[in-house]
Amino acid sequence: MTQQLKEMIERVKHWPAWRQADAAYLLQMMEESGTTVYRLSDEERDAVREGLQEADRGEFVSDEEMEKFWKRHTEFGRGLPGQQR
């Protein structure tokens, strides 16, 4: 285990339980994904290119739309990542 990870784990011990659960979930997802490099499909590559082109044109979704997205897609409907509860 790296020193950096050891130090981080010590800090995580002092986080609120809900935040520790988030960290555990992320580590579990990383473990389950394995160590291979993810290769984008042609569809995913096209979607990334489209998104980058939209950003280059200054086309972004509103904060309200992003909040709705995170409420729909976060684990247990907990809200935006990093939000205090």
C-alpha cells in the first residue's frame, strides 16, 4: 500500500458515515472494473466528440438541469457530489 493511500485512509476514518459509504462504494466500483484499460465504443467516442464540440461553442446545461440530473443519477438520491447534508 502506498504512503499516500495509508494517509488518506487515516483521514477517511474521521469522515461522517455517509461520506465513508461513498468512498467505499467508489473503491468497490474501481475494484470490480479490474485493471484493464477501458476502450470506448464508436458510439461513446462520437458522444464525447459531440460534447467537446458543444463545449467549444459555449453550449452548457444550466445549474438547474445539472441538479435534476444528479438527483436522478446519484446513489440513494443523496444529491450533488460534495454537498453537505
